[in-house]
Amino acid sequence: MRIENTGFEDMLIDLKPLDHLTAKHAFVRAGQWDYDRVTYDYRIDSQEKNVTYYIRLQGYATEGDVDRGNAVIKMMTPLLGKHYYPHGVEYGENENFPENLVERAQNIVMKVKEEMEHYKN
């Protein structure tokens, strides 16, 4: 599901502070990037059998290169997904997310966004 009205949409930020801020809040980029895009995931374990939730922050380079570390990233709408082992993550609107999980995801996203305000382009 899309986590709307966060202010993330269209925010511009340099890659290095973005990497720092997301890592500080336990988001992992790992190998989830290419020359034009970045994706950061935050894992939320669940009591449900074989289910894990993820908050996904993603963006794309408007200038520079992710590989070289000099990119300016335009952020996109954050997502909340549900991982079904072994099938993968579903972000569809037909997914059912507990209300407390949605609130938790919104709070986490807003904390990152608040810190990003100091570094936005």
C-alpha cells in the first residue's frame, strides 16, 4: 500500500546524506540500486506464520550517478508491503494491513522525512 501524505513525494536529496539517514533509521539499501534508482527497506517481523512486512523508500537520480555516489535523488511515495514466504513482497491495495502496523509505518517514515528536511536540495 502507498503511504500517502508524507511529504516524501518529489523531495530532492543528495545520495550520501540519504544513505546516512536511512541507515540511521534501520533501512537497508544493500544491493537494491542501479545507476538511476535506489530502494531502501525496513523490515518489520510479524507474529503471522511466514509473513514479514517491509516499509520501502524509493527514489531515482535526477542528476549524477548512484554508482559514483554523486546522485541527487528524487523521492517517491513510500510503500508498505507484505512478504509471503516464498512468493515475495506484495504492495497491492488488496492487502490487509493491521491498523497499528500502518500507524507504525507512518511514524517511521515521518521520522526519516523530518531529518531529510535538513538536507533536501
